[in-house]
Amino acid sequence: MNFWRIFIDRPVMTTVLVSATTLFGAFAFMNLPVNELPNVDFPTIQVTANLAGGNPDNMAETVATPLERQFSTIAGLDSMTSVSSAGSTRITLQFNLERDIDAAAQDVQTAISQAVRALPAQMDNAPQMRKMNPADSPILYLALTSKSVPMTTLNAFADNHISQRISTLPGVAQMMVFGSQKYAVRLYLDPNALAQRNLGIEDVSAALQKANSNLPSGTLDGRNQKFTVKTSGQLENAADFNSVVIAYANGTPVRLSDIGRAEDSVENNRAITWFNGERSIVLAVQRQPGANTVEVANNIRALLPEMRWQLPGDAKLEILFDRSEFIGESIHEVEFTLMLAILLVVLVVLGFLRNYTSTLIVAIVLPISLIGTFAAMHLLGYSLNNISLMALTLAVGFVVDDAIVVLENITRHMEMGKDRLTAAIEGTREIGFTVVSMTLSLVAVFIPIIFMGGILGRLFTEFAVTIGLAVLISGAVSLSLTPMLCSRFLQPGHRHGRLFDVFENLFKHVEAGYRASLAWSMHHRAVMLWLAAIILIVTVWLFVVVPKGFIPRQDTGQITGSTRADEGIVYEALVAKQRQITDIIMKNPNVAAVQSSAGQAGGGVTGSNVGRIIIRLKPKSQRRLSADEVIQELRQQTRGVEGMRLYLQNPPAINIGGQLSNAEFQLVLLGTDTGVLYQAAAELERLLRREDILQDVNSNLELRNPEIRVEIQRDRAAALGITPQQIQSTLYDAYGARRVTSIYGDSDQYAVLMQLDSQFQADINALNALHIKSANQQMVPLASVATFSSGVGPMSISHFGQLPAVTLSFNLAAGVSLGEATARVQEIAQKMLPAGVTTSLSGSAKTFQDSMTDLPILLLVTILVIYMILAILYEHFAHPVTILTALPLAGFGALIMLIIFHQDLNIFSFVGIILLVGLVKKNGIMMVDFAVAAQRDKNLSAIDAMTEACLVRFRPIMMTTLAAILATLPIALGYGAGAEARRPLGIAVVGGLLFSQFLTLYLTPAFYVSMERWSARWKKPS
């Protein structure tokens, strides 16, 4: 039965079906969203809680712990990390990929509501939740600068016009503000003046709250008219607060100006940001997990013209960095690679078939198969991204295989003297099963990837489905449209040009050489089998020794950096050192723009000894170094800045894990005894710093922050009627920059912050000036009820899954693989860590470690699935083994090429090896299928049948393999944006095809004949 004949006999039906597929595919292509990668984001939620003046211990015990207990009961929670520092706690909750982020957010909000009762009453606001991963790099940076407009005015415009508008856009998770200069009134008190007037700090706070009021005053209902009553209870600025009467002493009013002063200031006066050396406010847009980067960025760009028109004075709004630009360039490069691959494949077909009509048929079938895939992608909700377009580019090399095989077989029948209609019918019938076998077995390669879990499964499912759909559509089109076109347009006799004749003569010489060498290999099959065994052993050895990586770094034109000074550094010194590092970076010839912040780190988190650097590099055509090379150069140039460490990163394409760190890879240490844990972490960090294969080794453990410890003398305090709570409250009022009241503006609220004047905060002796009002209203010196001592303590306290934790971070030295680095780190940790301290790789390092276990299993499962499908198709146990003999050869070639070109065996190149399973077995299918038919129909011996199969199928084998190599070659050469990620896959595929193509033509026939003879002996009766 020839099912495919219906498409030859009914050309109108075939044309309409194919045209409809092409039309819907083209429409789908225009409507597919554009993104850098498939949606591989873990549902991640960040919860922040603030308590002004709280120390790290207090924040961890009273804020982090109650929240963590509630969060730990939420279903689908994969990991929970928290960092408690001075005045703030940040908890990152990461859920498994199957969890819906909106449902998870509802559970988190419920848990926060349940935990509020256990949180400190002094918290001004409840914990805030955002659907975002704090470790993700922002997708867009906007810099707001001005030479004449005050920074507070710029900040108000940024808050009220820019942040508010952008935050409402779909996909935007958070607007982080670097260098915020929000207006505030600061009250600085003199403790000696307070004591002289018998006033406590709490008296000042209470008086200010009463003096600054914005309550409604009601209405007057007159006989003829209704009146609204307005009262001037609101204070507007520092001058108003200076005149406020705090109390009366001997009938004389005591104003705030008598016991201190009020100043117009800003809410955070310990954070500053520059853009290219000029004071600025920088807004960073953080997207929600799963949001489309390009769509979000385009929506923001659409708002910029209106925002720029509304800017006050000479203010400027500039884009510091836009991630979507790199994505657009990367997608453009992949699309160009796709078109180049199609052109190269068509030229291969033209060279082998030497016929313009035949080539035109292939040139029609090839884009139809790819365009039809877009329609299926649209129905599945996929996007145009580097992975899906790379899948289509690779598909060019083997979707054309089906059409070539069908076309070549029909041409061969015409050369026997048959007319084109008969040749199309009989040629398609003869080759139909072979094409179906090739198509189904190739699609089967990707079945295990589809069912693979975790982030790797999510990342490559779109790749597998896209390429599988392209193969299925190609198979259907090749067995329907191709024979129909051949039956109508293929000419039986034709003359070739001189160039074609030269190529044909060259091919005949190659074919003659193959015929002779094939005969030799058939008579020396034992040599071939031993050669295959040796290659298999060497392939296994190469897999063990090849450098292993995770996701290749890409040059996106951006470098992110963090700075860290010594604990206890004064703010003015921090600013000076940050400016020094910024000036060095700005002088680098590869740098286009720099954002620098002092007092703010990654994620907008504030800190007294940290800073942030965002670098936009010049376009690749205008600089001499790559991003990684610029990082190495800047490391050397900034080493001379004493007391300040700079950590630079080339942001990865995928951020795995929710921990903010100064380096790309993390090792987490856990323990219940913090003393043992901190000591072990410090020692391990010291040992890792000595390793040449690591760079930027650091930890989040900072234990040398200067502290003043106040020990309350409880008996003495009780005798004076002073409670510990009163002492702590007074200290908080004095040094916590407490918000005592608010100023209500037209569009925002502004804080009024109170603390002691800076001269009474110089050192430990300043505490002697502080007084507390006793139960009998007398002012008692704090030194009378407490003792003071100096010490050091932690800058922050971290938890990982509710346990105390320390995170060590590291980057890789140039030329070092991630596999080598993680193995060395774990080896050192296992040797020196004491009992009770455990380690776990985190983020990308952990996923890499898991992938090195999962991917080999995936490869074995793929081979097993292929074997089962081939066994079903051929109803034979031995033929699938023969077809799969090329796999070790492909693996050997792929690994050798990776080593030669200094590439890691990473997840992309490993997928390339899995892809080779589907590519190299087609040669075996074409040979075995023909040989089986020849033995059955012509009653030939195994050796004669396989020899004839090899010679008849030599041309299509060479055509399809060369087409696949040339289609993949642009990816392997790796030019343009994002090429660093695609290149390892291309190199692995090209290397595997080149090596397997040569040896498969000899090893597969030897295996086939040997297996047939062993099978005959097995069946022979004893």
C-alpha cells in the first residue's frame, strides 16, 4: 500500500494544505513574543521588613524568626533564605517550578498576616512582599540628572511621575531607587540642654506629635450655606519645627530651637549615587519572574518621551542600560544564522543534484517546514528566543534530509528510464518507510528532554518541542509535497554545466575510493570492531577529563560590581573611596557609562560599608576587550585603592537562586552552633583565597563591626523607677533616627526624623550625656543605671531554611571550568570542616552539580528510547544496535572538538551531543533499511546487500551529512550577540558529524554483517 500516492494524485489538495500551513505559520511568526530565553524563572518572592535602629541580632530574633516559622508551612517552598542587618530583614522565598507565583503570593501574604502579632510593635509598617528575585539583574536602568534642579525635587519627580507610572506596567516587579534623596526634616537634639530643662527625649517626641497635626475639622451647616472648616495644624518645613513649643519652664516656653535644631534634609543621608561622575538618581526596573523582558522594556520606552517632556528645569532622563537591546541583537543574529544555514544547505543540494529544478523543490520544502513550525509554537505559547531559534537553525540541517532522500530516490528511478509520475510513485513507496523511521526516531531523541524536570527541563523543553515539530512537519511535507512537485516538474533528462561536471567527476572519484576501502573493511571486520571498541573506551575517558561548565558567559555589554569597605568605616571615607574606584573605571577606554553608589549595594539594599557599580561597555566594534577581559583589567587597575574591595561580575543569562552575593557561585555553610560555624567559615574562606583557580572569594560573614554594649544595672534602675524598656526606648529615640511624625504633602508623605546631634554620637563617651526621666520626673544620667563597653559584632545575620548560615561566594579564574572549581571547593571543605557544620552548593553551582548527574542519565534514556522505537519499526533486536553504532563515534568527535577549541562540556554542548544521537543514526537507517530490503527482495547475502546499500545510499548520506554540518557551522563559528552560548552546541554537533560521518560508512556495514552472521549462528539448530 502506498499511502503517500494520494498527495501525488491530488495536487490541488496538496497545494492548498501546504499553502494554509505556510499562511498560518507566517501569521504566527509576526505575533510571536520575543524574549532572550524561554521562561525558566523560579517563582520567587521577596519579603522585606524594616525597624529603624534595630541591630542585626535583634532583627534576626524578633523579625526574621517569626516570619520564617510561618513561611516554612507554605506548600511548594524550595528554599528560604534571610539576611538581617541593621534596621532591615530580607527574606527570599523560592518555590518549585510547578508552583503558580500568584497562588504562592497569596499564601505568603496570609503567612505575613498571621506573623504580624509576633513582630515588634515599634515597626512603622507591616512587612512588604514583592514577586521578584532579588538576585536577578534589573532589565533597565534610568538615570535622572540635573545641574540646577535640587536633588529632592528630582527625587519627587522620580517617585511621583516615573516610578508610579512604570510600576503599573505589566511584568514590572519593583522600581529600585539608587541615591534616593526624598525630602525629610531632621531634628538634632542636645542632651545637655534637655537635662537642664528636665526634659526627656520622649517628651520632645510627644510634643512634636501634638504640634504637627493633620486631622479633619468638620463642617459648619449654616442656614443658607455650608462651610468646610480648615485648621492650620500642619507643619511644613524645618523652620516651622524650630519654633514649636516643647514645654514650659518657669513660665517660659521652651522651643525646639532651644534644645536642638531642625534642618531640611533627606530621608536617607547615608546613600549617594553618581552617573558618569554627576550626582543623580538612578531607577532600576526589576521584572517579575516569567515576565517578557523585551515587552516590558518596550512598554517603558514608550513612556519616556512623555516623561522627558514633563521633566523639571534642565533635568535629563537617560537610559544607562537596557537588557532588551542585547536580546534584540541576539535574536537578529540567530535569525541571520538561520537564513545563512538555509542558503548553505540549498547550495549543498545544488552541488550534489546538479539540477536547478530539483534544488528549487528542496528550497521550497525547507522554508515551508520551518514556517509551519511557527504556527505550532504560537499554539503552544512559545516565544522567539535564542533557544527556539537555535533549534530551528539546527533543524535546517536535518529537516532537509527527508526531502533530499525522497528527491534523490525519485531521481534515481528516473535515471532507470521511468517517467516522472511513475518514478515519483515508486520512489516514494520505496523510501517511505525509511523516511518515517528517520523522522520518528529523530523525534524520539527529544522525548526524554520533554519529561526532564527542573530548570534544565524547563529551559530545553521548548528546544525539544520546537525541533521535534519541525522534524514532523518536514517528514509530512517531504512525503507529500516533494513527490507531488517531482511528478509535475522534474525533468527526466538534462545536461549539466561544466562546473557541475567537475563536481560530479570529483564525487565519482570519492565514490570509487569509498568502494575500494569499503571492500577492504568488509574483509577486515574484526579490525573495525576493535576500532569501535577502542573509540568507545576513549570516549568514556574523554567525558571524564573534559572541562565541565554550566551556562556559557555572554558579553551583554554590561558589568555589575559591588564594593565593600572595612566594617565601621565612616560615611565620608566610604564616599571618597567609592569615588576613587569610580574615577579609575571611567578612565578605562572600553567603558561607555558608569553608575556608582555609596551606601547602597545590589538590590538597592543599604549598608554602611557597601557600594554598587553598574558599567555599560562600549559596543563590541568600538572596544578591544570582551566583558570578561575588561573585568580582569579593572581588577588590576583598582587594586591600589586601600581599604576597599571591588567584586565584578559578567551577569549570567539565568540567575538561579535568590541570594544576593558579590560573586556568581555560592557555597552555603550551615550549623546550629554559631560560634563553631563562624570560626569554620572564616577558616574556609582563608583557605579558598589561596586557590589560584578561584577569584573574588568572599563571604557574607562580617564580624568586626564596632559595637557599644549597654549593660543595664537592673536593681539600680528599678530603685529609681526606670524600666529596661524605657532605657531601650530612650536609646532608640537618641540614636535610631526615629520617625516621630510626618509631613503630609500634596502627593506624598515626608518623614520627620529625630536623633541626638552628631557631636553627641562621636564615641562611647557620648553616652554619658544621655539622661532618662525617672518615675519621680527627675533626670537620671544613663551612666547611673547602665555600664558601657566596646566590642565587635556581626554586620548581618543570615539564615538558610531557618538555620544559621554563612554563604561563601567565588568566581572562576580565567580558563578554569566550573567543574574543576566546585570539586576543589568541596574537597577543601570536606577536609577541614568540623562535625556539626554542613555544606551545600547553592544557586548556579548546585544546579550545575545536579546537571552533571542528570544529563548522562538523560543521554542513556534517549539511546534506550531510540533503540525501542527502532526495534518496533524493524521488528528486530539486532538492527537497532547496528544503527546506533555511530553514537560513540559522534560522542568522540564532539568531545575532541570541545577540547581543541577550549570549550566546556556545558548544558548547551551536552544537548548538542544528545542531538547527535538523532543526527548520526540516520546514516545507519538508510543503509540498514536498504540492506534488509535487498536481502528480502533480491535474496542477497548480508555482505552483498550491505555493500550495495552503502554504494546506493552514499550520495544521500554525503548530502544530508554535509547539509547538517553546513547548517550548524554558522552556530559553531559563533559571531554576533549571544554567540558565546550557542558556540559550544555548534562545535559539539559539527565535531560529532565530521568524525562519525567518516567512520560510520565503515563501522556500520561491519557491524551489520557481523550481527547477521551471529544471528544466523544463533538460529542454527544445535
